Amino acid sequence: MQTADMSNNQVRFPVRRTAITLLAALGAFAVLTASYATADLPAPASAASESLEAN
């Protein structure tokens, strides 16, 4: 009976660790996405604005 209990614990731990790792990766991706979405990015220079500055 102990052998069966041991094998259950050995199978459960890697699954739990994998689930926690995937949740952590998803959380990190969410933080990076939110950070990029709220960043102050410089406005791209367009051809129209360059031609207006030349006149």
C-alpha cells in the first residue's frame, strides 16, 4: 500500500509544479503586455509632417 501512495505523490508534484510554472509565465506575460500597452511611445514621423516642416 505504501508503494501506491508513493507513486501518487511522485506523479502529483511535477504536475503541480508545471501548473504553477505556467501560471507564473502567464502572469509575467500579462505584466509585460500591460507595461507595453501603457508605455509612452514616441510618435512615428510621417511623411506629411516632414513635408509641412520643410515649407
